[in-house]
Amino acid sequence: MFRVVTVSREYGSGGSEIARRVADYLGWDLFDDDLMLRVAFRAEVDVSVVRRYDERVDSWWRRMNRAGLWSAAIASGITAADALLFDADAMARITHELIQEVACEGDCVIVGRGAQCVLRNFPHAFHVFIYGPDSERVARIQQRAEEEGRDAAELIRTTDRARAAYHRRHFGCDWKDPDLYQTIMSSEFGIENAAGMIANAVVDAELAALARLSGV
């Protein structure tokens, strides 16, 4: 019986929207942007700082020079909590803690952030990976890319590389490894159809578990 769904996704695949629809279908809580708000509250930093480090890895230079950066921040009067104490590693650590906490509460859909790895041995988690055709991904994020003055295809490649690096650093795994997921699905089925199939899988598993308990 599943009580948690994790949705990992290629950038521009529509995975976040699919996750939102799954949560709506099941009547469960969605942890995507709300998870970032919780991280910001726990770390006592502004949510804009949290978003900067979301599913990112610090550069090797920053990791090697934390002590020097700390001293420079103090000398220049920069707020240490915002500038240094909270970095990509702290972001990942707090995010992982919160993922475990909300999973224990159950009835939730968690988007990205390595949740499929954090909850790999959690018996009531259903792990999904969403990918999509390149043309659809580019079309989906075209407006955002234009607003940022960036090429859509390059933004997709950069974001996917960052997510892959995040999983390698914090979990030592390939985020597209099929062994991490019960279902790998293309968003070319459509947002509603994909969400419906995922929600139905969760409901069917619950009905099967109830049937076993009742001896039917």
C-alpha cells in the first residue's frame, strides 16, 4: 500500500504539473514549492536563497574555500547566514531531512530533490520518473528561457546536468537509473493521462492490499 509518490523529472517534461495533478486526484499534499518554503523556514534564510541552491551542487572552488569565504563575509559585513552558512550542501541536508519527515506523515507527492533516493528503502513509496520528447520540452519552457535571455535547449541541458550532478554528489547514483523507479513514463501521453495512470496505480495497489487483508 503506497502512501508516498515521488516524481523525478527531466526539465521541461511537465513532471511538476503531473505531480500536482496526481496530488489532486489522490487528495494528497504536494511538496514542491512548499518544500522550499519549509527549507527556508528551517534554515532561517530567505526563500530566494533556497531557490538558488535547489537541486544544485556548489562549485569545487566554493567547497574548497568555505573558510576563506566566511572570513571575507564577516569582514565585509555580509550576512553570513544568507551568504555562507547556507550553501548547496546545507540545502541538500535539510531537504533530505524534510523529505523523510513528510514521508513518515504519508499521503503526499514529493517532486524531485532526490526523494526517490532518500526514500529508496521506504516500503510505502511509489517512485516515478517523467521524461519527454525534446521538442515538447523546448516548447514548454520557451517563454521562461526568453524571459531569462537564454536558449531553451541549452537551459534544458544545463538544468538536467545540474540535477544529474546533484544525484551523483549526494547519493552516488545516476538519476535516470531505471532501478530507482517503479514507473518511467513519457509526458507525450499528456499531462492528464500521465497523472491519471500514476494515480490509478496507487489506488489499485491500495485496493489489492485491502483485498489481501480481507481474504478476498
